[in-house]
Amino acid sequence: MKITVGIPRALLYYHYYPAWEAFFRSLGAEVVLSDETTKAILDAGVHLAVDETCLPVKLYLGHLVNLRDKGVDYIFAPRVVSVEERKYLCPKFLGLPEIARFCVPDLPELLTVEINVHQQYRRTISGLYQLAARFDRRPWKARLALRAAERAQECYEKRLKEGLTPYDVLSGKGLVKKHGSMKVAVLGHAYNVNDPFISLGIIEKLRAMGVEIVTSEMLRSEEINTGADKLEKGIFWTFGHLLMGAGLHFLQQQEIVGLILVAAFGCGPDSLTCELVERFYKRRRSIPVLLVTLDEHTGEAGLVTRLEAFVDMLRWRKAV
Ligand code: SF4
């Protein structure tokens, strides 16, 4: 019987799942994903987390419980410190394996590896080799697994640049780009915007209203960097840089008629970045901005009303 490795359908799943899946599969393991988010999964995470924890981390804990209950042999819980030069992920990602261990009882063994591309590149690679050796001790198998991961990730990112969202690609439910009568940028962490339960299906609701949405994942890194270069001082948080760079890039695009910022309750970096992006939009070009803050109590009816009012207002502005 194959060894099973569980991967929570939360947080960095929306960024790196294709690479992780290819890595473990090519080492002969069976990859088991947690189920799509449900109220029970969210409630399990909320119950285990301390109150101040941000919503996405609470949800991550709920997905760990779901995997534990599926009886997987291991759960992959990397410690992702940095994925590019001179930028870091938020501290929650640095302590994620410990948060998982201390908050969720009776977890199977966590497979942790430190990903620190900025300061510890060689150690990161050797950590990945050690992880691979847990499944197959032949070094060439590790090389193949890393190459398979790289290829899968490139292929995934190419699909995103074609105008698809992470959820479109990962769920396999929307592999054709959706056009609409007007373009609206939706900015927020991929793990919030793309989880249909936690975001209350914001993307699909907008598309159903005839809106074409664009997100930061659809941009090339040069576009993000050029956007972010407009700031006097760079943001050293990877996701802050991504949101800010994408926001300032979209600000220059005349076809973008509105911006929706999706923030998570309890997220320190979001409170700063969203405020900054909003100020730029008010000062430089009067594009309407809607801020949606998600928490475990966000109601669907309220969100629909706000989205409908926002889209109606954009249509009215377009018509006059
Ligand atoms: S960036 Fe914000 S939402 Fe994401 S893990 Fe950190 S605190 Fe939570």
C-alpha cells in the first residue's frame, strides 16, 4: 500500500499545490487533499485557534483536522520563510508547523521542510533531498521529483497568466477564460479570494453579474515589480508586495473600472496594504474601491447586496 501524504486545501495550497503534488507523486506517495471548505471544517479550526489568529490560519487548522480524520500517514506542513530574494512571508507561515502541532491534537507526523530561498538556498535544497529520502533513498529520485515539481509549477503559473484564477485551475472547473462587459480587479490573498466558502464565492458572483475579473496571479512578475517600484520604499512582505504591485499596475490600466479589496479579519499586513492601495486609488485616479473584510461571521446576503450595488454603480458610471 502506498504511503499517504495529506495536503491541507488552505493557505499556500493556492500557490504551490501543483509542485507539491508532483513532488510526492513522483516519489511514489499518494497525495490526499483535505475536502473543500465547509462550515464544519471552518468551525473545527475556529474552535482550536486562539481568538487573535487570522481567519486563513483558523481555516488551515480546520483542514488539518479534516486530514487527520481521513487517517493519512503524514501531513505536509512546510515552514515557508522566503520564496524570493529579500522578501519574506508573514510570521504566521514561519511558525505554521508549531501552530499546527500545538493547536491540533493527535495529528499524524508532520513533514516539515524549511523553504528559505533568500538566506538559506543550499539548505533548502538539501532539506528537500532529505525529505525525498524519507520515501526513496536514491538521490536521482529526489532530482526527478524536484524537476517534476518545477515543471508542474511552471505549467500551473502559465495557466494563471492566461487569465484563470487558482480556483479555476486547481478545481478543474473553469479552464476557459471568462470574459465580461467590464473589467474589475479583485485583490486579496489567493487563499481568501479562491476559497469559495470563505469568500462566499465572490469571483463566481461577479462573473454571474457579467463582470470580467482580473487578479494579481494573472500578472507577470515584471508587471508586479514595475507597479511596486512606484512606492518610495519597497514592501518586504511577499504578499504585501504582490498586492501593492498588482494594485498599482491595475491603476494604470484604463480598462479597469473598479477595484475590490478582499481582506481577512485579523490580518495585520492586510490592514496596512489595503489602506495604502485605497489611498493611491483615491489620489491618482477616481476608480471606485470596495473593501470586503472576511471573517467567520460574514453573511452571504450582505455581500450580495454590496456587490450588486457596486456593480450597478460601475455600470452607471460607464454609461454617463
Ligand atoms: S498574511 Fe495575513 S491573512 Fe495571511 S497568514 Fe499572515 S496574518 Fe494571516
